[in-house]
Amino acid sequence: MVAMQASPNVCPSEWICCLDKRPSERSGEDVDIILTRLREVKAFHKFPPPLLLQICTCAFYECLEKGITLFRQGDIGTSWYAVLSGSLDVKVSETANHQDAVTICTLGIGTAFGESILDNTPRHATIVSRETSELLRIEQREFKSLWEKHRQSLAGLLAPPYGAMESGSNNDRLTDKNNMNSDCVSKTHNKIPSEKLQRAGKVLRNAILSRAPHMIRDRKYHLKTYRQCCVGTELVDWLVLQSACVLTRSHAVGMWQALLEDQVLNHVDQELGFQDKYLFYRFLDDEEEDTPLPSEEEKRESEEELPETILFLAQMGPDALLRMILRKSPGQRTGDDLEIIYDELLHIKALAHLSNTVKRELASVVIFESHARAGTVLFNQGEEGTSWYIIQKGSVNVVIYGKGVVCTLHEGDDFGKLALVTDSPRAASIVLREDNCHFLRVDKEDFNRILRDVEANTVRLKEHEQAVLVLEKSPRASTLGSIKYTVISGAPEKILEHFLETMRMDIHHSEPDPAVDDFVLMHCVFMPNSQLCPLLMAHYHAASPPGSEQERLEQALNCKRRALILALRWANTHTFLLQEEPAATSFLEELLGSVSNDSRILRALKDFVPDLENLVKLHSEEAKSAKKQKTLIRQFSNGEERLQKKQAIRNQDDILLKVYCSDHTYTTIRVTVTATGREVISAVADKLGSTEELVLVHLSSAGEKVILKPNDVSVFSTLSINGRLFACAREQLSSLTPLPDQEGPTAGSMSTFELMSSKDLAYQMTMFDWELFSCVHEHELLYHTFGRHNFRRTTANLDLFLRRFNQVQLWVVTEVCLCGQLSKRVQLLKKFIKIAAHCREFKNLNSFFAIIMGMSNPAVSRLSQTWEKLPTKFKKFYAEFESMMDPSRNHRSYRLTVTKLEPPIIPFMPLLLKDMTFTHEGNKTFIDSMVNFEKMRIIANTIRQVRHCRSQPFNPDICQPNKNQAEVRGYVRKLCVIDNQRALTQLSYRLEPRRT
């Protein structure tokens, strides 16, 4: 905000003295001095001279320090105000409590407020000075007189939500898709680059002049010379080669676009989008003729700053690239552009309920809109609805006249759709709550067209006047050129029927067929095996329709082949899970018998017999073996079994559980892995001979108690790392205390592992993580998302893998907080950064993220003396690693990194589970009593990412083992940690007390 300047002919204090006089005491000279001052305020320029003169004779001067409340909401007003300098916040509360007040806008120079004094109504809002501010004040009687004579002129000053709300200026909005480029020009004209981006541009220019000076030179094109230019493709080539954090060419384009948006880099013809083409660009420093070359000292400084600069731009690049694409008119967007927008829309919660087809349609029409100032009004209550908005960055207040702020919307929320759907006026006003808000906008015409297209492309199959299957015409035709339909929702048996009828017959059952795989992966959510097996068998034996003998045989063969292909896909996907269901094994045996008989007549079925025989044999042997001897698992122990290769935990396995009493004695019980809380309590009561009503409690090392529910499944696998199970009477709950061994170690193990190679440690961590990851069945992700109790299945393998992530994270924090010597702590940080680097090299993103998150734990990150001593090189490595954890744009940095990796990969599992939970919670499982198959399809895509990570076997030869491999292996599999954050924080403050 520009501070108001006094006229050179008027002393600043002089006009204030004049306004401080009582109106009756002001001389003609006083009025002239005040008039000269008011004419400097731009908002008063349109006032007629008589109005200005009257203000000069009756107004008073007020100056408020920052944070002063001028009046409160509900007060009866006595004066009207105009802002001469500074700014004030307008705060509105839905309750009478002023503590609940929310800022809905900010009043700047030239705005006015307080006209409620005209009808003596209470103040609509609280006004608080945001900075030192000068006000012009007119008392009620004089203002009423002025209002009657000059109402039109005064109304122009009134600020929202008092007078007519003024929407954001046209220069700040993209109002016409056909004029986007010219609009952007007006928006960025004379923009001052931010200091950080300006420095980034200088560093890159100096680095290019140092490393590849031929890139910046005079260039000729069509007989015209362009001075000191670079070529777009060469800039991209150069940047990709400089750092591993530049993930793709499009990522590099986004980084250069960030500089272009701030005019640190400019296209020679002032185009606003950076392109990976033979186009000329010039650095800001080269805009002036005869710009001197950087000195050797400047080149050296730029070389030192280059990694950090590239990292900074790498974080900004994806957003800049998306903005650039969204500013293009829909007709100019390429296929790659649409994919980038579509990927963005996939992770917006307001769109989670829409089909992928609709999201692809939106990708082609959505427009970027931004507003710089808090308080800008996007639209007013009562206006015609012209657009639907999605908040990409920032927040807005929803304001209704007479009620004030009714709610606040944040990133990912949407607004404005109701007025488009119902064709009614806006029901509320939308006011920016903070500076620099970004929106995605869909205009009314496009919105209505997409709705029409969706309806036109939707087919509803009905039985007895009730919809049983909803299909959507796919924009992509099938390989045969016929129309292809995608299942949106339906009754379970109708969905199965559809896939059987439309299944591709030209591929082997082991080859991927995404449409059928979606059903095979997800059917357990809405169709258990007990229902699926009879339906498949019925389809296999379905009677052929009337026709010639040849036609009937062909029809029967196709029907049987489809059932067999789906059955084989189902059996291969579920693997050992089917071995736990006798009904599934019986189904496969029955199917094999039928196929063997039918293949005598229908010889084409003979091809299926070997595969079925192998499956039946495998399942029968495994089932018999499981009955004879159940695997016995000891409760996530730190004992010698940790050193053995991990085997998948199965539902029929048994586990030995230690369950403690309030006096710290314990009893050991043997229960199945899937045992519920009720079954565990029953086993404990039997073992103790107790007739008391007991509760099962998870007690953490911090003393936090969680009572487990009777129907909780596989209770042992949800324990925290140092957590324990207790069984006690309800009245004993308050007396439960953690066991001494729950506190964790009292001394670090640095003396043990500092002698071990960082690469060896990372290798053995990767080996262990891969064993754990390989044991996780795809369906455990479903059980975790939809609730284990709904399936009566364990997620023990997944829980172990997630537990390992937490353990590695806490290992880092524990070791640092137990290290009393500053120099040793610095060595520890270096060691962990090296281990993380090798984990990334081995594509073990699980341990990589665990280590980096451990280092960013508050107990470690607050150790400023330790971090200050860390060498610059390691600080840069850590900053680069930390940038991969950037959660912005739904962890885009991590997702881009993963797309560059080839399997095998150990993924960051918490993020995949977050994606599945996001989809699950944002979409109903059933719509109108039909399965929401679009939801199933999105979740199946996430599960396929896990499948892709394991699509290649892990190569144990990626690292040549040293002599002490057994010692390293034993160490990484038996990490001892403190899992009490409060205790870790206390240790941290002992190492480096809070600075006063």
C-alpha cells in the first residue's frame, strides 16, 4: 500500500492542526489547507467542489495505532469514516463473542464505512486497524445532511459488506477465453520481480555464462538480429543435465516458466508461455545493452548457489507449468497439457464424486483465475451465476447479508455451482480471506454442455422400472471400432454379467485387461466369493439360445471361455487368500471337472485344463498343509525370528500374545491372527480363571489408553511400536501404568552402527523392507480402507510394513536425542543423510522418507547448534531430499519422482493409503442401491501402482556385501526406539536448552 504524501505546499502537521479545530473555529485559510490535502486522495477526485468544501468544514482527524479497535459489531454508531492512509480489517462474528470474529475484507486508502448511522442500526462488523492509519471522521448529524445532498457521490466510497460490493477488477480476472493472452499482458505489465526469483535468474545466467557461454549470444532469424538471447530447447537441455531433481523436460519448462512469469526471463516478443522450442528468450540482466559479464567472484558465488537455486525452482516449476497451461485457451491445449490438468483434477476433493470422463471434459475447459488482495469480492449475493469455482490456493469467506460470514472455504473446496444448476441468483457473496488466491473456473456455457453431454452419453438399463446398470459411452472406441461402454454403477450381479458379455476374447487370461481387472480386484467389497463362485458356475453352464447346432456350440464355447477367463484371473489375483476358503477350492475343483468333460466336445477348452489343474493342485496342497500345521507367530518380537526371512502372515495362522494385568504380570494366549477383541478377552479370562468383566486396552509408552472394541479384528497388529495389550476391570483403568521396558533405550547405539558402511546399512534396510513389502497382499489395502471388521480379515502384513516406517523414523530421532556430544550429533546427521541417499539409490522410498521425516521431527529440527555445524554440502543434500516430501499439489514432487523409476520400487505406502482413503471418504460406495463402480475403478488404479512396484523381482546383487553383513543385518532388523514424543522433546531440550 502506498503511503499518502503531503503536498509540498502543505506541512503534514498543518492540515492536521486545522482538522483538530472545532468546525466553528476554522478560518477560510484552514479550510483551504484541508481542501488541498483531501484533493490528494484519489477516491475524492470525483467529489463535486461543494461536497469537498462541506467535508472540510465539518470533518475531524483521527490517527489509530496498529491493532486498535475503532468500534465493535453490535455497537450503535455515532460517526462515519473515510480512510486517508493505512488500512483496517473488517471482522464479522456469527455469535456475540468477538473472539470468533473472522476478517472478511480489508479497507484501504479511499474507502469509507459507518453509514449505519443513517438509520441508527447496530454496527454490522468490528473495525480494527491493520497498521497505523489516518481517518477522516464526520459525526452523525453532519453526515446525514451530506448524504441527503450528495448520496450518489458518497455511496461510491462505501466498502463491502456495507455498500455495493465491487468484484475483482477486470485486469485481475480472465473473463474471456478468447482474450486470455491480452488479459495476461495487462496483468503482468510492469510487474516487479520478487527478490528470490530475481536472484535465481542471476545465478542461472552466471552459471550458463560460466559453463556454456555459447548459449547466450546474438542470434539472427528472418534477417533480424536478436541480441544476447538463449533458445528454449537449449535452456531445457541444460537444466535437465544440471540436477537429478529436474525430473522431466516438462518439469524444466515449468521452472523456466516461473522465471518468465516474474519477468526475470522474457520472450523477445513478450509471449507469456515458455516453450521447449526454437524460440528466443533473454534474461532480465541482458535487457540493457552492454551489460557487463559476471566477474570471477560472481561466477564462483553462482556455482555455490546453483544447487539450492535449482531446488527452489524445481519446487515452483510444477505449479508454474500448470498455470501456464490453464492460461491457454482450450483450443490451444495439447494432449500432454490435458493430461497434466486431468492429473491435477484427480486429487481435488470437490471433484472426487465425478466420473473420470467428466474430469477429462473439465480438463479441456477449466480456466485459471487469480486475485492478489484479501477483501476482493469474487461475486455478490443476488448476481447472476456465470461460473463455478474451485479453490486451488488460499481461502474465501461466504458472506450473506444480515448474517455476515456463514462459513470459510479452503483449498479443494468449490462454490458457485448451485446458481448454475438451478439458474438462480447467487445465494451469497464470496470475499477473499487472504492475499494471492488461485482458482480453477468453469464457465456456465461449458458447465451446462458437460452436463448435457454426460446425460446424452449415459445409458440406464432397467428391470421392473428400476435401474440396475448405469453405463457411460466411452470417448475411445474399441479396437473393433464399435461403441464401448464404461460401467458407472450397477447391481453386483449385473456388473458381473456386463463384464462377462463384453470381455475381450483375443488375449490370454494372464495378460492385463484393466476393465475386468477392476472387477476382479474390487469385487470383495460388494460381492463375496460365496456369491461370485455360484454366479460364475451358472454362467459357465448357461443354456445356449435357439439356433443351428453350430451356432449353439459356438455360443456355448464363448460363454464358457468367458467364465473361465474371469475365473482364472480371479484365482491368480487372490492367490493364497482362496486357500483359506474351502468353498473357493471346491469351486475350482468342480470347474476343472466340468471343463475336462466339456473339452471332449469343445476341443478349444483343452487349453484351459493345465492352468486349472495347476491351480487346483496348488490350492488343495496348501489347504491340507494349513490344516495340518498352522504357522505360529510371536507377537512382533525383537527376538531371533526377526533375523529369519519374513513370510506372509495368513488369516488362519496363530499368534502368541502377551496380555498384561494392572500389576504388570502377564499371561500368554494362543489365538488366531484374525481374533477379535472379544475373543482375546475370552481367552485371557479362561487362562486367568477370571469371572470379572474385563476390557482390552492398548497402553502406549506415554501412558495413553485406548479401549479396544469387541469387534475389532486382528487387534495385535495395531499396537504402537512400544505399545502393550492390557486386560483389566474397567475400574482399574486409571491405575494402568506403562511397563519399564516400554520407555525404550536410555543410551544410543551410535558406537555400534557408526563403524558400519552407510551403503551396507541402506542395503540391509532395503532387503528387510522388500521382504515386508512382498508379504503385503493387495487386498490388505482394501481391508485397511473399508475396515477390517467388514471382511473379518487381517491386515497384519500391511501393519508390519507401516510399523517399520514408523520405527525407522523414530530410530533417527532416538539416536540423535540420546547423543550428548555436539560433534557426534553432527556426525549422526551426516550418517543419516548418507543412508537416505543410498536408500533412494536402491529405490527404497519407504526408508528414505522415514529417515528424512525423522530428521524433520521437531525434537531434531530444533537443534539449531547441531544443524549450524553440519557442512554446507550435507545441508544441500538434506534440502533436496526434504523437497521430495513437499506435500503441495498432493505430493506432486514425490509422484513425479516415482514416475521416473523402474520397478522394483519400495513405495511410500502412507501416501498410497491416503489416496485410497481420500477416494473412499469422498465417494459413496452405493448410489441408489447400486455399487458405485467408478469409485471401485479409482481405488483399483491405486492398487495397480503397488502391483507395478513389485512387477520385477528385487535384485539382491545391487550391493556387494562386506564381511560384517550378518552384523549389519542383525542391527537393522532389531532397532530399539523411544516412541514417546514428549520424552524425545524433553531429551532434545536437555541437549540444547531453549534460547532466551
